[in-house]
Amino acid sequence: MAEPGLALALRFQQRFLAARPLRSLPWPELEESLRTAPDSALLADILHKTILHPLCVKYPPSAKYRRCFLTELIKKLESTAAEPLDELYEALANVLKEEESTHCYKNYLLPSGDCVSLSESTALISGGTTGLVTWEAALLLAQWALHNTGLFRDRTVLELGSGIGFTGIAICKACHPRTFIFSDCHPHVLRQLGENIRLNGFNPEPAMTWSIQTESRGQELEGENCQNTKVIVAELDWGSVTEKQLLGLRADIVIAADVVYDPEIILALIGMLKKLSTCRADRKAPEVFIASTIRNPDTYQLFQTELDKVGIRWQMIPAQSSCNFLYDVQPDVTILQLFI
């Protein structure tokens, strides 16, 4: 296949496997290519790089997503003089036989060629929580981390509100921290988080005690992907955690994504950040980075105001000029660096 067609098929592959919104896929470019050269070979290549790709077969996006994708692909085929493609119709027939599930998979291809596969809820709110899906700020934070791997290498990273784990798993695979501590407070989220960490080749352990950085605590993992990163899952309630417990984590870096969306949660987050700033003993204060999608400007302004009130300085991290995960870049997703 000619290079432009191959590149187009790969763009479809990356976005489809991650189940990005169908409107963000390069349909106009496909239409233009088919107008120039109506050839079903390009559509066959796209089919094999998406629906028939081994990752999709093993960890498929939702049946609805695949059905809508195939329907659109067939429309493009039928709008041209290209030869009919039987396997395209066969793929749709197979998907139509499937029942909808409450869970689906998303597969994010990393620049290294590795992949982060996640099991997610098909509902935005499930089990009383919004933590069972991957939100845009998590994608931006991972993208930024992969542009700044040296910041994380051989260091201890604490992630607040890890959700189902995308950002942390991507950092573990690509940035090779010494220890990565995933944390959340919702039981359903923690259970799904553990499953996704194992799905990606890591063996998480619970934080049985809060002094988890001691020599006797933790299991170092062997493997090409894990690079001996110690992976820990901790139940962390921002309101009740003590300074002593936070000190036991001995975090060098603290990250969080999409945790600034509710005034009550903001106040709890600020309170925990204050504890982090006072519990460091003779250690250097951790570097803190928080990614947010600004859905309500007033709520985001409240976060910045509350930071100012307690004397936590902050600065905006400039947006990256290139992207790996945000195939439809949102201008209202930002990262703040906090100085505690």
C-alpha cells in the first residue's frame, strides 16, 4: 500500500483502539483518498488494523462503538465505485450478534510501541462513582509525563485519585519510576484499578501499612515492561489521612488528574496538600502536578483561590505542541504545578 494510505490506516488504528470519539477519526481524509483512487484495499487495511487487530479481538471496545464504526466504514465504501468488501459486511454481522456489556476495553498505543489496555465501564457514572472511566485530563497528564520521563525515572510517585489507572500505568511503562503508588478511596474503583494494573503486566500489592517504602515492604517486579518498578495500590481518603501516614509514603512526585470538579472535594484536596507540605521532616517537598478539565470556570477559579489562601504557589504548565493520546485536543484541559 502507498505510504499515504498506510499512514491513514495507522491513524484510524490509534484512535479506534483507544475508542476515541468517532467524529475525531480521519473520515474526511478517507473520503478524499477514496475519491482520488476508489480502492477497497485501503478499507481492507483499515479493517485489519482496527476491528480485526489482535488487540481489538482480545480487548474490544464496546459493541455499540464497533457497530457504529463499521456502519460508517461501509457507508464510505458504498459511496465509491470500489469493489465490495465481503469481510467488512461479515465483521458487522458478527458485531450485531453480540450483546451489549457494562464494560468495554480501550487500548492506548504508546510511542515506544507498548500499549496500555484498560477495562472501563460503558457508563459515565457506575456504582455511584465517575472513577470507572478514563477522563481527558488523565490523557493529557500521561502525554505530558511521556515528554518529561526524566522527572519520574527512579523516583517515588504518588498518584491521587488514580481512577482505573491509565496515567499511572503509562508512566510505569514509559518513565520507569522506582515506586508508583496508585491511590483512590472508592471500593469499586480500587477493585477495577487493581485488575487493570494486572492486565498490563504489573503485580500490585496493597499498602498493608503506611510505611510502605521500607526495605521489608514491597515486591520488586521483574520483566521487560516493568523495569523493576514497585507498584502499590493504596486506599487513601484525603479527609482522614494523617501527616504521619503521608510521610510514610515518602513521595518525590505527586500527580492527579480530574480531581478539581466539586467545591467539597477541592477543600479536601487542599487540606491534604497542606498536610503534605508540613509532613516532609528533613525531606525535600514533593513536586506536585495536577491536570484538570475546566468544565466550570468558577469551580476551577475556586481551586486557585483556595491555593492562594493557604500559601500554595502555582503555575500553569505550557501545553505540548505534539500529542500521543489526545487525538482531538481539548483547549480546556490544563496542568498546574504546585509549590508546597
